[in-house]
Amino acid sequence: MGRGILILVLLMSTLFTAIAIRVQRDMAKLPDTLLEEQLRAEAENVSDYALRYAVLYAKNNIFEKNAWKIWEELIELYPELSIKIVFNGHTGTSQNGSDWYIYSPPFVVNNPQLGSTVSVDTLAFNRLSGNSKDMRFRVRSSVSGSLQDANINHFPAEIAFSYNLLNKPDRFYFESEVPNYGGQKPKVPDTSGNNNLGYATVALKTSPANLAWKSIYFPGPGGNDSNSNGAFYVPDNPGNSSMRVSDQFTLVFFLQGDKFLMNHDAAVIWFPSSDHPDPNLPSIGIWYDNESQNMMFDLGILGTNSLFQIPYHYVGNNELFPGPYMETDALNPGQNKFPISFFALTFGPRANESYARVYFRSFFVDNKGVFEKMVEQTYTDYESTATQGFEGAVKVMETAFGVSIGARVTEIIGDYIGGFHECKYDMYFQGLMDNLGMFGRELTESEIDDFFWNVVLNDTVTYLRD
């Protein structure tokens, strides 16, 4: 009996020891599992960031610069080679004639608290077939990393997205994709490719900084920024005379007015008709008339010293922004709470007459600055110059003396060496403006619609997977 009990005790001890060893082994594995899960989460975060970067990289370095066309032509000419091409300082390589463009971005993410290191191996761009109005891409990312004793190699993810293939304004175009323009009197870049720089009177910022929809902030003469009226003057680049139009053109812009705009007249876009501006006779003038609450579209007709004018009742269709729209984003009442306005003015000949048309859209963005809903979209009927006493097809006075944005230029001061920061102005606009541009021809209704939606909706992500 005693021997049996001893054997039973020995067996139980052996079993307990085996269970203890098994539990100890499982407990030793648990940290490894946690490490692997943590490392995978780190890799997913870096991969997501890399893919977001890829969308921006493709837009700035491939799509905008037409580099993809060059890339495809090289692959077609030399399919047997591994071709290298530099896009904006970054080198990409096709792998033995592949239509994948391989780029190794300098992404290394260290987490000192965890002791992890995660890096992007490659981003691979692939052009997909699309319709006539978009360019489609697919990007694959590969991420590797380590965390203590855990490793992950070539963690894959993929995104597909597209850009609209629509022309930008070809005479000048002022977008606002930067936090600010730097300096007390900065230069505002022209993205049309013509280098028609804007020379600002004061420091300009884009606002709000935390939303997708950024706009140029003009402090204006009212509210808390009464001593910092903002505007900029754009001289015609003497190297290409690209801003000069006369018989036909299209102007486009987005704006969101401040409540103080209701207290005074304010110019949005103003083309002086000479180097000694006549305040009553622009070549082209778009301005807000406080008394009538109309947005006025003035055309100075060549050879007549008189205006062809189209009023558009603005306030009745679109509430003004109840600012003041402060430079500090935390203090503004919310860009998404009030509608943004879009205007377009077209002008061109029709048989023996000339016609102008004003287009209007009003829409909301959400709290991230992304398009939410349309409020109103309309346009005036074609306005014939004959209705105001002009005979035959006419022209506006050539826009050879630059343009002021955000105010009416009254005196042009400066040169191309020292700049035009000291120009004199009146009729300051107050609020936000964005995507101001000019085409050198009259756009059709469908082209205006395409331009509007291209700006508002911009990029489209088809899928994201990892």
C-alpha cells in the first residue's frame, strides 16, 4: 500500500512538473506574441503613412509634371533595360522593362520607448487605364521592421487612386496648399506654369490650417485686423506676356466673405486699364457693391472708354461669413458652418456680337474641409454687349498692366527687380479666397462644371488593402 502511494505521488509529481514546464514555456511565448502584434501594428501605421505619401508624391512629381508620359515612352523604347529616371530629385527604376516604377523613399520610423525600427522598403507605382478625364494609379508598399527579437519582412499593402485630367487655368492660377507664404511681404506663386508672381502688401496665410480646404486669408479693413489690409499685385511676366487677353477669356475663383464685407465695397479681381489706373474704368473688374449687395462684373470695352457691366445679386443667394475670420484657427467660428461660393466669368464672340456669362455655385464642406453638399448652382443667361448699346463683336481693353487680387490697385509702384510690394490699393476684400485663375479662352458650360468638380472633389481613392 505504501509502495502504491509512493508511486502515485511520484507520478503526480512528474505530471505536475510537466504541466509547470509547459505553462512556463507558454508564458515565455506570450511576450513574443505581444511583440509580434505590436510590431505588426507599427508596420501597418508606417505603411498607411507611406501610401498617403504616395498619393501626394504621384500628384506633385508624376501627374502634375507629366512625368508618367516620359516614363512610359522610355519603357516602350527600351523594354529590355532597367531604366532609371529622376522625378524631382528622386530616382525611380523600372525592373527589366516592367511598367512598375520603383521608388525607395527615405522613411525610417524609430520608437525609442518600444525599441522598434520600421522602414519602408519600396513604393511601386503602376499606371492603370482610365477614361478620358482621369489618370489612375496603383501603389504597392513594402515595409520591414524589428522590435527586440521580433521581425517583420516586406509587409505588403496597396492603394488605388485617380486624378482628374482637366486643364488648369493657363494664364495665371493661385492655389493655397501651403501653411503660409513666408515673410512680411511674400511672393504668391503662380501654378499655371507662367511664373506670374503675386507681390503681397502684408504677410499672407492660408486658413484654416487644420482642414483639407485651405484658402488665402485676406484680413481686410474691418474687425480685429483693421491695420493689416492684405492684397497682392501680379504684373504680366515680360518673358511671355501670358496675362494679356482681349477678345475672349474665363475667370474662376472661390470665396467666403466676412461679415465686415457688408460694410464697404470690395474688389476681388481688378485688371487696371493703364499703368496709371483709372478707378472707374478697369479692363476687367470683379467687385462687391455694398449698396446693392451685388457682385459686379465690369468689362472695359476697347475704343469706347465705357463699361459693359453684369450685376449678380450675391448676398440674397449666399450668407456672408460672420467673422472676423481670425488668423488663429482656434478663434474662428468654423469654416464648415457657412457656404463657400464659386464664381466664373466667361467672355467671347458670337457671330457679330460678344457675350458674357456669370456662373455661380454655393456649397458646404464638412468639419474636415471635404465637400459635403450643394446649396445652389445657377448662371445668368448670356448677356449680349448689344443690350448695353455696343455694336458688333467687341474686345475688352487688353489686360497688359497686371492684376490685383483682394483689393483695387490705385497706383502701380515697383519693378521686376525690387518687386511690387509697395503698390497702393483701396476697396479691400475681407475673408477667404482660393483657386483664382484665368483661361485665355471662353470655357463652355460643361468645362466650367468640370473645373468646379475637379477642385471640389479632386482625388478619388478606389480601394486600400493590406
